[in-house]
Amino acid sequence: MIDIPERILLGPGPSCIPQRVLAALAKPTIGHLDPVFLRIMDDLRTKLRTVFQTTNELTLAVSGTGSAGMETVFVNLLEPGDTAMVAVAGVFGGRMVDVARRCGGAVEAVEAPWGTAFDQDLLIEKIRASKPAVFAIVHGETSTGVLQPVDRIAEAVHAYGGLFILDCVTSLAGVPVEIDRWGVDAAYSGTQKCLSCPPGLSPVSLSPRAVERLDRRKGKVASWYLDLTMVRQYWGQERFYHHTAPINMNYALLEALDIVLEEGLPARFKRHAEMHARLKAGLESMGIRYVSQEGRHLPQLNAVAVPEGVDDAAGRRLLLNEFGIEIGAGLGAFKGKAWRIGLMGHGATARNVELVLAEIREAARRR
Ligand SMILES: *Cc1c(COP(=O)(O)O)cnc(C)c1O
């Protein structure tokens, strides 16, 4: 086995994983229909509902990373020819457009400049004009470090019978995500961001309205693996075999959810906000500015301009090789221009903030 170094993961994910979660992964593998595993699945569903702040019956962990959750939502809820409107202001909005088109959707992309949030009133106007079968938006855009307000969108979408899809991959368990109160019909997340669990599962939740759309489909879901009409019969009381659940990943997610709920959602959100404020103050005192819109910063993902005079790749290499700290490079329009500093879940601590500030200062000194 190759020697795996210990890293402090302060990038866009995976995030730092607590020892308890790693220990859960190492527990004995049991059968996917073992009564003990079925109890774990039920427990997972209950705890995922709490974290998503929903009572949605169809809440489960899809086998696959966050992108599998994205694909699950679109492939189940869109049928070929259906209209979809997607808000795009970064990489992950763009990925939703690609996925929706592959599902045969007639996609209208609504764009905003990278680093900015959408004005909800403007979105509502566009939704009312186009009446798309689904409207989709990213809550926390990890490529730009922007937190998108989404609390007023659902009413416009529901007025004509549309469905509201929300990407919560980075936002879940780091900032408030209120699926029921915001009227979200389909939400998906990932385990390796603020849940601080290795990558491999994607929590997904569908509202009764979305389930009704699923039940009314004219044709079969184009993906066999992600077909919720079958997957839900494994997670539901039927317990029909569909595919072998990644057993140990589910242990890890359950442990990660226990840790989240022991801390409590309000305390967890407060910690993320405080660590963000601490990092921001430190960066700004060094003259480093955010590339995301003021007032719309995503606390768990800080996208900042590469410090003046520092080489992007060399600076990140120094952090990784000498100090064992991983931060993220800029993506897309921000490639070569931005650094993405993640303070996600278990990694959002004062010690990590001070550490990354000190090492960035050192990188700037050595330029
Ligand atoms: C990370 C991320 C994804 C993709 O998740 P993977 O686990 O990499 O497949 C999707 N959306 C957002 C907002 C993300 O941050």
C-alpha cells in the first residue's frame, strides 16, 4: 500500500474527516439485506430528513457522489421534451444544464456573472414568463463561493405546477437548508463537503409533489441504476434487491450524521459563520480580496483572488508539500485567478483558520 500522507483538507471537498467516521468505515461488512443493515438504512433516512429539514418520505442516500444525486433528480423528474430552466453562475449550474440536456430536456439557461448571486425577483419574473416543467438552481456555488438566496422561488414555480430543484451539495450542514419551508421539490447533496464523510453517497430528498410527477411518467426512467421507482423499493418497506448498497459508506454517513446532530444544526451553522468571519478578517488584513459578491459569501467556501505577486500553482504546491494543507484552485472563469479555501464541517476550526492564514502569509513572503 502506498503511504497516505495526513493532509488538512481546506479546499472545495473532500473535507477533513473525523476519526469516528473513518472508524465506522472499518467496521465489518454485512449483507445488504441483513436486518441490522436495514435498521441502519431506516436510521439514515430519519437523520437525513432532520438535516434537510423536511418530512419528505422519499429521502435516501443514492450510491454515488454528489453528481449522481444531480443526475438522479434530473433523470427521474424530466422526460424527453420537458422544459427546464437552470440558473447558471458557475461550474455546477453549468453541469446541471449538461445533465438536463442529456435527459432530453429543452433547457433554458439563465445566466449571471461568475461571483454574483441571482436577484430572486428577476428569476421569479423569468419563471412566470417561461413556466418550465422544472426550475433548478445551485444553493452554494462551490466554484465561485456564492450563497444563493432561494427562499422565495417556490411559489412562482408551483403556481403553474412546476418543480423546484435545489443543489445542496456544498450548502447542506454548513448553512441553513430548509427544504420544506422553502418549498423545494427535489434536493441532492454529497457526503464529502460539510457532512465531513468520504465521497461516495449522495443524500436525495423528493417532495410528495415530485413523487407524483415520478409516478405519472409516461416512459421509463432512462437510467437503470438511478431509477428511483426501483431504488425506493429497496429503501422502502418492500426491501426489493436493486443494487448492492455500498455497505460501509452507509455506516460512515450514519456516523457523520450523528456527529452533525450531536453538535446541532444551529451551532454548526454558527461555527461555519464564525470561522468564515475569522478567515475573512485575516485575509483582508493581508490585502487579499474575495472574488465573490460582498454580502453573498458562502461561509464554507471562500473564493479569493490569488495574492498579488504569488504564482497560483507554486503557492498551492508550497502549502501542500511543505505544510500538508490542501486548498482549491480556481475553476472555469476563475482558473489561475482565484484560490478556494474551504472551511467545511469538521475542518471549520479556529486552528485551521490560523494555520492557513499563517501559511498564506509565508507563501506571500517567499514570492
Ligand atoms: C461538489 C459539488 C457537486 C458534485 O459533487 P461530486 O461529489 O463531485 O460528484 C455538485 N454541486 C456542487 C455545488 C458541488 O459543490
